[in-house]
Amino acid sequence: MQDAHEFLRSLTVVLAVAAITTVVFQRLRQPVVLGYIIAGLIVGPHVPIPLVADPGVVQTLSELGVILLMFSLGLEFSLRKLMAVGPTAGLTALLQSSLMVWLGFTIGRLFGWTPLESLFAGAVIAISSTTIIAKAFEEQGITGKLRELVVGVLIVEDLIAVLLMAVLTAIASGSGLAAGPLIATIARLAAFLVGLVGIGLLLVPRAMRAISRLNRRETTLVASIGICFTIALLAQSFGYSVALGAFLAGSLVAESGEEKQIERLVEPVRDMFGAVFFVSVGMLIDPALVARHWLAAVVLTAAVIIGAFLTGSGMRTSVQAGLSLAQIGEFSFIIAALGLALHATGEFLYPVAVAVSALTTLLTPWMIRASEPIAAWVDRKLPRPLQTFAALYGSWLEELRARRPAATAMAGLRRLLRLLVLDAALIAALIVATSASIHRIVAFARDRVGMSEVVAQWLVVAAAVALSAPFCIGVVRVSQKLGLTLARLALPAEKHKRVDFAAAPRRMLVVTFQLAGVLLVGTPLLALTQPFLPAASGAAVLALLVVVLGVAFWRSATNLQGHVRAGAEVVLEALAAQSRPRPAPTTADTLEQVHQLLPGLGALAAVRLDPGTAVIGRTLAQVNLRGRTGATVLAITRTDGGVLVPTAKERLRAGDVLAVAGTHEAIEAARAALQGRVPS
């Protein structure tokens, strides 16, 4: 009976303090998740406040919170939704997560942590918080393309987090970082996922549809949560975390088509136990440990912000999305708690992870608000060739999406992608195999051949480098071929023309895709093989490749700037011809002819500034057209002449006709910004 009273007392203390902190943090316009963590700090054993809750009771309840949180995330995840967000979000999530795992591992090793602790640290900072970002976007009214991109990235990151948890659980359970056991672990995980998802797709959606037809809310709620806990327990019995099972349960239930109804039913239960989970997170914060490891918390916080910033998408949207993703949350707590429960990490990592989450959560609303002016500042400070590239890149991708490649072209693209993945897999296999066997080979050379250990080690490393070099070159070459194929689809060459006017933008696009391919292969490969490589050797190789391709990228951007300037002269002459008294085609027809002649300039439009327009008398820098809309001004025609590729200091006048280039969406936004009276 005493246990029942203790359970009730602990639950009362947790919910009462959480309710108070939630109200306070809502009044302060801060994420309520942070309030729950502060509530946990108050009722925890590490702060001298006489409101201590039983950690065992709270931990048991928090386990229910983890399961329900993961189940709700699974309900939001489906293959249909993943396809809808497109490849941009998936590639961004893969690049960001890989970069953050590598950064976290490297930082952990610099602080003297074990390889396993460093690996957990990388996983902790690799995943952005869905809960925190969703609440922040809702509170600040963020909608449109930015929200779609960020939500898409979060969906993919949630899936990556689930896979990370499963792999880390298997590694920490005894496999370690040895190559053979790690491969076996991944194979067992794949078999478990395929088996569970295959059988689950046959049973769960049909069962949920049958239950939903009964039109009994309580029956649907109990059945869906029953399926959630059953699959979570099944995952645990196979040696994986209950969080993985709950996530898979949500995904399987979502395939029934009843996920919206079930999500509404589960939401109140999830919110209550989710609050208990975040309170339990706060209870584990030891201020003394955080103070002792404050430098690690600050460095990891900086890594989260910088890593998210570097992996955006496009100039303005990229900066805004990167700053929006710069925090960690529920998955980070779950991964850190997993390391603690498996005795894979020291007690310091959990409070450090929570401290990083608290700092980034506090910064999130400010960073989202500041993202637009920061994006405008970055755009203004970029060199002119990069500004031009950023403005036209979206239009090239728009052309690529608009064209339907032939079956032979699609077969060629699939073959190149398979070769890219194969090269990356062979490089990873060589690195892992060398790491696993180097000690045995060195011992054999020392005992049987009489060779010194240093010489033997260098010979093994040299052999591994020689064997992996063709595959590294293969990644670069296949990325180039892939880029060339995509560039030809976006900007095809017309054989009957003597001069290929799309050559400069096509070369720019090839180098861009090649650089993107190397990064998208090299960054995950670096994160995967970092535990098997000495110090920063893998990062040095990747950095060297990026620098070489970066030089080619800059040269192509400079050539593109010259191409655009020549195209702007043609546009200026075409617009000037409209003012002559002789009959002439319309402006739209003239610009369409220019677009056919110079296909790399994107969509073109002429915008006249009538008297009374809000932008008259302001400079292009003050209007910030490219930063706000993504469109760029190629030329301005006036009664007293024209301006070719105007600078940011150019002041707009009444009667100016601006030749604007970019995507169709950017053109429409630019037209509204230039002709409207809405203040910038």
C-alpha cells in the first residue's frame, strides 16, 4: 500500500510542478518542453528543493511517454509523405545527420572520451527536435516552402534516428566497433525490420480498418495503443529498444489510412506521458556534472548550430531552414538515456546532452526570427558570381523537374547511382576490413617475416590506400557523369545550332552536381568509417576533394557571370527595341525569344515601375529583391539609357523597366514585391 501512495505522491508532484512551469514558459513565449525540463530539475534529487519525486516511479512512467511519443511520430511517417517532400529534404537530412555524427564523434575524441561515448555523442547531436520545431513554427506562424522543407527533413531525420538507436543498441550490447560483429549486427537489424514490416503490413492495416468501422472511439484508442505496446515489447524481446518498436507500430497503423483519427485519440494520452518523460529528463540533470563539462556542452551546442546552417537548401531558404533545425530534443534524450542504460557511456553524457538541448531550445525562437535578415545579409556579402549562381540554380532545377526523361536516360541514371553506392560500399568495406585485420597482419609480419611493426603498419595502410584509390576516383568520375547526364536533361544542347549558348550554365550545373555527389557520398561514408580511421585522416581526404572541386566550381561560376552579362546585353537591347516607334513584338514574346536563345538564364520577365510604387527611390540593396524572392535583376531600361547587371547601390526610378530572371515562382514574387505597396 505504501508503494501505491508513493506512486500517487510522485505523480502528483511531477504533474503539479510541470503544470506551473508550463504556464510560466507559455507566458514567456518559450517552448513548453524547456519548462518540463526545468520542472524535472526542481523535483529531481540534485537540487535542494523539498519537492523530490521518486526517480524509479517517474522513470517507469517516462518509459510510457517514450513509447507514445515514438508511436505518434510513426503515425506521421509514411512512404507517401516521404515521397511528397521530395529528394531535397532526404538529401539534406542525410547530409546534416552524417556531418553531425562525424562532428560529435570528433569532438568527443578531442575531449578524451571513449570511441563508443564519442559515437553516442555524435548520434545525440545529429537529430533535430520535431516537437520543439513544430511548436516554434506554430507559435510564430511559419508556413509555405520553408515549413514544407523543414518538416520533410525532420521526417527523414526521425527515421535515421530510429536506425541509429537500433545500431547503437546492438553495438553497445557487446559487438563493439569490430568489423565482423558490426556487419552481423546490421544484417540482423535489416532482417528484423524486413520481417516485422512485411508481416505487419499484412495484418495491422487490415485490423485497424476493421476496428475503425465499428465507430467506437474508445475501442479504436485501446486497440491502437495495444498494437503499439505489443510491437514495442516484441522489439525489446529481439534485443532492440522499445522506441524502435513503437515507431514501427505507428508507421504500420498509419498505412491503414486512419492515422488522423488515431492521432487525435492518442494525442491527450501522449501529451500527458510525454510531459512526464521530459520531466524525467530534467530529473537526471546534475548541475555539478554540467558545470564540470560546460566546455563540452558549449562546443556541442556550437556544432549543432553550425552543422544545421551548413546543410540548408538554396540561399534564403537554406539559411532559414538551417537556423530552424539548429536544436536537439526528444530523440537526443532517448539516445543519451540508451547509452546510460546500456552502460556504454559515462554519467556525464546525459546531462551534457540535456544542457545542449536547453541552450539550443532557448536560441530556437530567436534564430527563426533572425533567419530572414541573416539570409539577406549573407546574400549581400556573397561574391557576384555566387549571387548569380544562387539566383539561377533554382531555375535550372525547375527545368530539370519539368522535363520527363526517356526510359533510356532513367536507366542510365539508375546505373550511375548504383555504381556510386557500390564504390562507397567498397571503400567502407576496405576501411573496416583493414581496421579489423591490421593487428593480425602486423603480428604475422613481425613473427614470421621479421619485419618491424612500424614498417608492417605502413605497408598495410599503403596497400589499403592503393586498393581504395580507384574507388575514390570512381566516386568523383561517376558523380561527374551523373552531373553531366542531369545537366543535359535540364539544359539540352541543340545540335542544329553552331554555338551552344547553354554551355556555361551547363558546365556550372555539372560541377555543382559533382560536388554535391562527392559530399552526399563522402559525408555519410566519413561518419560511418570515422571510428575505424586514425584521427582526421578521412576528413582530410574529403576536404582535399572538396577543395579541388571547389576551385572548379569557382571558375565555372566566374564563367557563368560572364555568360549572364552577355545575356543581359541581349535582354537590354531587346527591351530597348520595344520603345522604338516601328511595330515590334510584345515584351513577353521578345523575352521568350531571348530565353530560347539563352536557355541558361531561367524564366525572364519585364516589370515596369509605375509612379507611386513603394520601391521607387530605394536602392536594390534596400529592396533586397534576390534575398526576399530568389529572383535577380539582369538589366534596367530607362528613357536616358540602360543599366547592365545593376549593382546593389542602383537606385530605382519611376518608369524603369526591370528584366528579372529566376524560377516562375520567384518571378511572380518579384513582380508582387516591385509593383505592390507592401513595405519590405
